[in-house]
Amino acid sequence: MTDINILDTLVGRGGGLYPPPSVVHSWPKPNHTNPETRGWAVPLTLIAVLIITTIIYSARMWARLIIAKNAGLDDLLVSIAMVLVVGSTIAVILGIRMYGFQWHAWDQTSQSLITTRQITLAIEILYLEATTLIKISILCFYRRLAKGSISKIFLYWVWASIASVVCYSVIFTFIIIFSYTPVEGYWHLFDTSWRLSNKLKSLNEGALIVSVTVIGTLQDLFICALPIILVWNLQVPGRQKAALMGIFGVGLLTCVSGIMRMYYAIYIYYYTYDITWYAFYAWIWTALEADLGVVCASAPALKVFFRRYFNATSNRSSNRGPNRNNEPWNPLKDSNIISEGLKPNMVPMDSLKVSTHHHVTIEDQDEMYSQASYTSTNNLTALP
């Protein structure tokens, strides 16, 4: 009996797309002159988040393409996803500022009743495809990271997850687009003149959107949990293992956004008839989830970027200055070669040529010396 009551509460029509006459009569009179309107605070915040996301994505691609030169399929997928994320964020901003989601349901105009539906379809499709590509990109990165290092069971889980995400995307993209027959009935749902001259068939939109959010959130949680298996089996020190867990833990923020989006999807379709006013919050979490997905996918590559530019800068600043004893900097004394157990006289000084402008050219006269000198000269600037 308890389970039945819970189910009745969930699917009970206390809200949705079709308010009963009693609810409509209880609404205030439409105000098309000076309606209550959402401000610019949220759109500006979303723009700032998108800019930060773009910077993080750019740092990731610079690290992969320029520094490490090991770009892969995951980078291609996240690049395509980034285009869709920009599109979905712009669509959300337009929706909550211009296309009707800035007003209450009773203040909608005949035009905004159409534009709210058009932008809804655009956001749903862009979000679905963007998050799908982000998930597959992360899973492809898992595959690259784990290949040949741990048991095949983890790789099987990765491939199964990729298949699940692809099926999820294809099936729900098709269902969302064709949830109304004809397709244009999606945005003409509240267009009285169009409805009088056209026959419309539709699926249960509330159940469909809630299903998309629930399954998508469960996939997010599972993908975030996979690194626990990966990191736990890697033979690395505890400190590095904790760092890796922290990097992948960024994905939990994406899961939180997905859970909030799921909450508002249920609330909008089953607990309120003022859909446009409360969908405002759902669209915020939709945009944040997509942005945080890109951040999560880019987090591992940022270590290379920061190590290349920030550590190198701090090392040069400390090495070029006087030491604690006010002695001039001695490259042989501070060389990593000595710390690795090599004697100072093993440094191949005859393979270094120093110009008058303090640039250093490394000439590999001997393979053994070239390999031995790499550690001590990797921070030097070479002539072109």
C-alpha cells in the first residue's frame, strides 16, 4: 500500500502542461505591459561560467596538442561537445531572458507560448548530444589510461558504458524529436489556431523528460564511480592515488547538477502548472551540468598544463636568483644529474655551446650522454 501511495504521489497530476479550468481561473489577470520578469543576474552568471569553461577547455587542448602531443579520440569528442555546450548555454540564456521563461505562465503571450516550446526542444537536444559526447570522451580517456595496466574487467565496463551511453542518446533523441506527430506540433502545442486546423498525437512528455534526466544522472554517477576501480588497482603511492581521486571527484559536481535537474523536471511536470516560471531553475542546472561536464573531462589534462607553465616559471625564478648564502647560481650544483647519483664530471660539457646572449644549444654527440644530460637541461632554452 505504501509503494502504491508513493507512486500515486509521483505521477499524480498536481501540475503539468495542461492546467484544469479551476487552476486557470485562479491565476492573476495576464499582464502584458509590465509583467514580473527575471533579471540579468543568472544570464550573466551563466556567461561567466561558460567563459571559465572555455578557458579550461582551451588549456586542456593546449596541453594535449602542444605540450604532450598526445591528442586522442577523447579530445575530438570533447571538442565537438564544447560547440554544443556553447549552443545549449546560449539557448538557455535566450530562453530565460527573451523567449518566455522569464515570465509566469499567466503572463505568456501568444508568441511566447510558441517560442518557449521551440527553445525547449532546442535545449533538450543540444544538452542530450553535448552530455553524451562528454561522457564518451571521459570513458575513452579511461580506456587510454587503463589499457595494458590493469585487468580487462575494467575495460569491459568501459566499453559497456560507452554502448549504454550511445544507445541512450540515439533512443531518446529520436523519441524527443518525434514525441509529437507532426513534429511541429511540439511548439504549436498551445497555439489554438494551429490546433484547430491540425490533428496532433503525442507521447507523455513529462514521463519522457523525467526518464531522460533519471537515466542520465545514473550514468553520471556510474561514470564517476569507475575511477575508483581504476585508481585502486594502479600501483602508485598513496599521495598520487589521492590526487587522482580528487581530480576525478570533480565529476561529483556534475552529478549534483544532474540530480537538481531531475528534481525540477519532476516538479515542473507533476507539482506545478506555472511551468515557465519554475523551468527557469531547471534550465540553470541544465547549463551548469553541461559546463561542469567539460571541466570534469578536462581536469586530468590540466596537470600537464600547470606543470609546464607554472612549475617551470617558479623553478626559473628560484634558480636564477641568489641562493640562501648569496652565492651565484651554479647549474652543475643544482643539477638533477647529481641528485640522481651521477658524478659532476659525467655532465657532457663538450656537447653544450653557450652563445653571448646566454642561449644554450644542445648537440647530441653521443647517445649515452644525450640521454644522461636530458634531466639537467630540460629547463634550458635552446636555440632554434
